[in-house]
Amino acid sequence: MWKRRSTESQPISGARATRMPRRRLRAIALGAALAFSITISGCAATADPPIAIGEDTVVVDVRTPGEYAAGHLDGAVNIDLQSAAFDATIAELDPGEEYLVYCQSGNRSAQAVAAMEAAGLDVRDAGGLSQAEKATGLAIVR
């Protein structure tokens, strides 16, 4: 009645079914290597373009006073984004000046740039402290 099936695996006939031809294997390996190299080159760190600091450029650190005291770009002024007086302070800034803003990681500087642009100021975002240091060439002082 019922036939019992063998528990042994059935062999697949033909060499092509059991072994991948060398050409195909090489093509797959080459494609994988190419995809990997493209991915790696796409993830490679790119250097930020240098930021020119002119005579009329005011460098603004929008971190807290404690962070500023721990190390800031040479010549930077501290205007704490988290301070209740931030909006009043930027309202007093000279609209004829050019401002370059940075923070620790780039998050607060982006927020500060948006607020300063809304106040009618000419402002650029330099991102985080180390990014701003590399782009401007200004030293970090303590």
C-alpha cells in the first residue's frame, strides 16, 4: 500500500548540478569584490572643504560655558544656544558681520544657524568642534 520513502538523499544527476563551473564562480567573486570596493569607497571619509576666515568673520561657539571653557576654537565667542538669553543675544549681533557657528557635534550649531538666519544674519554652519577645527585651521585653546 504505502511505500516507504528512503531517508537517504537522492543524488542529483550531472556534474553541473553538484559543482558550479569555474567561470561562473569567478564571475560571482569578481562581482562581489567590485561591489565591496564601490561600497567601501562610497563610505570613505571625505575631507570637508576649507572654510576661509575673513577679517569680518565672527566665530561663534554655541555650546555651554563649561564646554567652551574645556576647549574652543581660538578667537571664538561663546553664545550658549541653551541659554534663555540666546534669542536676545543674537538680536543684538551686527547684521553686517559674517558668522561661523560650531558646537560639539553639529546638532546645536544647525539649530543656532536656523535661528540666526531667521534673525537676518549672514551665517555658516561649521558643524562640530573637530570638524570646524579641520575646516578653518584654527587651533583649539583651553
